[in-house]
Amino acid sequence: MDAEAGAAAAQQLPWRQHYRNLLLLAYQSFGVVYGDLSTSPLYVYKSTFSGRLRQYQDEQTVYGVLSLIFWTFTLVPLLKYVIIVLSADDNGEGGPFALYSLLCRHAKLSLIPNQQAADEELSTYYRDGFAAQHESSPWLRRFLEKHKIVKTGLLVVVLCAASMVIGDGVLTPAISVLSSMSGLQVRATGLQERSVVLLSCIVLVGLFSLQHRGTQKVAFMFAPIVIIWLFCIGGIGLYNIVHWNPNIYQAISPYYIVKFFRTTGTDGWIALGGILLSMTGSEAMFADLGHFTSASVRLAFITIIYPCLILQYMGQAAFLSKNMFHTRTSFYDSIPGPVFWPVFVVATLAAVVGSQAVISATFSIVKQCHALGCFPRVKIVHTSRWIHGQIYIPEINWILMVLCVAVTVAFGDTTLIGNAYGIACMTVMLVTTFLMSFIVIFVWQKNIIFALLFLLFFGSIETVYLSSSLMKVHQGGWVPLVLAFIFMSVMFVWHYGTKKKYQFDLQNKVSMRSILSLGPNLGIVRVPGIGLIYTELVTGVPAVFTHFVTNLPAFHEVLVFLCVKSVPVPYVQPDERYLVGRIGPKAYRMYRCIVRYGYKDVQRDDENFENMLVMSIARFIMMEAEDVSSSASYDIANEGRMAVIRTTDDAGTPLGMRDLGGLAESISTTRSSKSESLRSLQSSYEQESPSAGRRRRVRFELPNEDAMDQQVKDELLALVEAKHAGVAYIMGHSYIKARRSSNFVKKFAIDVAYSFLRKNCRGPSVSLHIPHISLIEVGMIYYV
């Protein structure tokens, strides 16, 4: 009996651990996911009754507004996002780019053709239980893949959503902080609007100034603040229902919606621009999914978020039904006097938390755009060693701060900012609905009828709300449109220039036949060392190589054509990151290495990159020797074959590594082809550069194994000696210009816009963490 009881207890343990983790993640999600959504009651009723709806200040109008809020909040955040959209995650990641990457993997919709068959073998490429070959509408897939204009249109839609998310990063802090600070005027009646705006700007500057410290420093405080805030507003809502109008629950009936539009007509339709603010922040549930699980986000929403917010909206409606002239400050006026100041403090903190969540989401979306070649290179700082995905982008942070303060000072009113905020949020939601209809077909492999039903039902709701918001373009609604146009232009121009540069490289790559005709020495002098030639090509030899040897007919003994490539998956496992292959016969000592990153991966300044690269090539040489078919004479038809090299498995390591203690020992014991002056310069550089000083110094050693083939041993020995001689990084310094025959639009995009962005963004050598002391840049002019 005791043994059976012990077995039963052991069987229950994983379930207990599962539920414990689920509850912990649900608790943490309050501080990151729901900060924006939970602060909406601060300004929904004020924005709704700010326009012509003031003419209908009666109890029936309040009932109609509450009915609209209830059904909007139930259909969009609950039904669409929590029940349906959260199931469309990309290996745990959410947001418009996650949906786009899913589509690019299940249908060939990417505009840069650098995908390889090996990419489809990644463990995160396909969702479990789904494959790309069995969708219900193959004709639709062929149509999308065939027409380039459709691919471009889809990319524009996704970039539009990304631009609106960045717009949210400007508008959310402004409206949240300004709404919370406006509560001071309820008690301090003599406080002027200018003072409220000034205080809001001080809070905003402080918020953005602390971003460099990373959210993990205060993450533990976030969740309790939002939970306390939710219970506060839920309790206040319940109090107002009992105290002012216990019959307010009748407004749940859709009958009041019909009656509302019959009475208000066009004025009621325009007022929808304020009602939609009740669901702003819903997209954050999906966009911030990567930090949690869909089950934890659903649990938090259904158990606490939904009931507390519904109680608050019903409580405010109950208060307004008996106090119609308090619509401007309905939230703070409905708070019982004894708890006003505690609630005001919690409201201010909750507004800051909500702003923090959207700012972090903005950093993430910029990182994803950059990874997919749609945003200029920016500095990305990883703020946490333990929590993957917490990043800080200085340039974006200060741009957001300036724009946010400018919006706050220029408008100074939450109603005008709310008009702008609504357009940004509804555009992102509509894009998500559009992309989800394709996910239903290509990823979930359902009938096209289900996709059309989803698109028509939710698309019609969101289109009505968006059309109402667009009526207020002249009342502040122009802000997100202008911001989206600017950011979208930057993204599209950068993507266009990147695509043209890649196409130029593809069309001008060196043929293998011309390489083979030169012989093992390539017609040049081979000097000791490893030459890492950076290229965006996954096949062939780039034109920068011939350009270099034409001007300087000497090159390194071992050549490695290195491609750092983004693939449309969120993360690439370390054991699947490196692809290694050979270029030409073995005597040429030429290799190709493709390093793959997902759009959520952060390319760290890896101290051991050179060592891992050498070890990966050595393992490839051993794998190739074990493969009988590949060890035969060279066949040009096999060119392009690559092998996935595991980097975490120490079994079968062909080389030994011995750590070297200090810099002096490293220099004295290591054979190097560099002169004394160059080595002295390198020593000074490593002492001045903190990152260079932290690099792990190792010496590779070839074990004495009699069983090893002599040809393999010679190749490994050449690789080790080349590594000890030094590693040089060769990179093309490109100048892209439009052809003279190009039209005006193309010349402006390439010669002016793209050139400006390229000159003012971070250089590729900085983004790739290449040590400057070992960098050789080759000037190249691209006429596209």
C-alpha cells in the first residue's frame, strides 16, 4: 500500500508543478500584458461623451454606451483574442510579425529569396501536427506565391501594423499618465491644465530615462500594482452599482444598443471612437505572449481582468446615470471620498506600468523589423541575463520620449490623444484579423469558409470602429497617421534598398567554374591566417572577393565565407545555428558557414565566436571524412551541400582546446604572422577595449591519433595553424546608387532616402560585434 501511495504521489507531482508554474506565469502576466488594458476606465467615458453625445445626457444613453462597452469587450478581447488568436502563436511568440513569419514558412511569401531547404528542418519551423503540403486551398497559395505585387502588399500591411505599434509607444504613455494626473483637479480645483501637463511631462521623462536599467529591476513590483489596481476599480465599481443604480445590469441586453443608435443616429456612430478605447491593449495580450504561455494569459484574463473591468464599467455607468454632468471626470468623481488619494496613487503607478509594457513591446517590434531586414541597424542592449527578450534600444527610446512629450504638450487633453490612440489600435487589430484569416487556411489547414467567417465577423466590427475613429482625423486623429507614414516609409525604403543590394550580389556572384580554373592558390599569394569574408549570399562566391583580390592579389590560407542570416522563426536552437559546407576541392581550403538567428534572437557579443567557428569547421571535416560519398573526388554538382554542426555536444570533438592564462602568454606561445608593431598595436587595443579583454584565449591542439586519415589530419593541422596565425574579418563597404536610367521615385528612394538611413545608422561591423583591429573593409559601388 505504501509503495502504491508513493507511486500515486510521484504521478501527481508533475501536475502540481504544472499548475504551480501556470499560476506563477498568470501572476506575472498582470504587470507586463495587462497594464494598458486595465487603465482604460480612466478615459473611456470621458472620450465617449466628449463630442456631440453631450446632447443626449440621459439614463438611456448611458445604458446604450454601457451595452456597447460590454459587448465590444466580450467579442473582441475575450472571444477573438483570448479564445481564438492566442492559439495562433509562433512557437510561443505573438504579434503581427509572428503571424507573418508563420505565413512565410507555410507559403513562400518572403521578398528576399535566401531561404534554404535546410531551414525547413529547424525544430521550430513547423507547428506540431501541421505541414505545409496539405492545406485545403492550394490554389490560393499558388496565387500568393506567383504574384510579386501580392507579396509586396502583404509586407506593406505588416509594416503598417508595426508602424502603428510604434505609434502606440508614443500615445499610450501620453494618454495613461495624463489621465491619471488629471485626477488632481478633482480635489485641487485651482490646479490649471498647464500644471497637470507639466507634471505629466516630468513623469514621462523619468519613465523613459529609467528604461536603460531594464524592466527586470522593477518587474517584481509591476504585477502587484496592477492586481491591487484591478481589485480597487472592481470594488469601486461594485460599490457604485449598489449605491447608485442596482438595475444597471439590465444594460447588458443588446436591446439598448439598438435603442442607442435609434436615438443618437450619426452622433452615436461617431461616439464609437471613445467606446473602442475600452479594448485598447488587447493586442498586447498577443504581442507579449513570448514571455508567458497562452494558458496563463487566458487564466489571468478570465478570472480577474474580465470581471474587474466589467464591474468598473458598470459602476461608472451606474454613477453617471444619476450624475450626468460628471462625464469629464467620471472615474475620479465616482471614487468614495475616504479612498480617493490611495486610489489616485495606485492609478498613477498603474499608468506607468501600462506605459512600460507598451514601450517594451515597441522595442520588441523594432527588433523583429530589424531581424527581417525592415529597419535600419540600431543598438540593441540585452538588459537581463536570465530573461530572454528583455531589450533596450537607446535610439528608439529617446525618439519615443521626444514624441511623447511633444504630443502631451501639444494636445494637453486626453480626448484629443484618445482620438489618435483609437486609430492606431484599431489598425493593428484589423491587420491581425486579416493575417489570421490566412493562418486559418495555411497553418491550421481549415476550409476557406471558416477564414471568411472569421474575417467578415471580426473585420466588420473593427471596420465600423475604425471608420468612426477616422471621422476624428482633424481632432488629433492625424497624429498616428503621420507617425505611421514616417516609420513605414523608413521601413519600406530600408527593405527596398536591402532587397536591391541582395539581388545585385546574387546576379554578380562569381561562378564556381571560374574559381576552379584558377587552381588551389586561386592565382594569388596565400598568406597564413583565416580570412572571414562576410556575405549575405547563402550560395556562390560574392563579388567583394574578386574585387579584393583584384586590387590586392593576396589572401589568407583558409577562407571562410560567412553569412549571418535571419530565418522566419522566433528562435534557433544553439545546436541548429551553424551550417557548414565546402567551396571547391579540399586543396582550396575554402569553406562556407551560415549562422542562423531567429527574429527574437539577440546576437550577443560572443567571446567564443572564432573558437566555435573553428571547431564547427573541424567537425565538418571529420563528418565529411566519415561520409564515403563526399570523400571521393570533387563534383561541382554537389556544390552547396551544407551540414548542421552541433556546438553543444562535446562527443567526437576533433580538436583539443587549452586555455591560455594572460595576454602575454597568449602572444608568446602562439605562432603569429603579424609584425612586432602590429602585435603591440593589438595589445594596446585589447587593453583599451573591455570586450576584447574578456575574450577567451585558447590554443587548439590536434590529438595524436594513428587511426586518423593523413589527408584529414593535414587539413585539420592547416586549420589550427591558420587560427593561431590570426583571424581577419573582410567586409564590403557598400555604396548603393540607382542606375542613370532609373525613374525619379527610385532615384529618390535609393540615392537620397536609403543613403541617408545607411549613413546615420550603426555600421554592419558594429552590429555584428566585429573587432575593429581585425577588420578590413572593401569599398564597393552597387548600381541597382
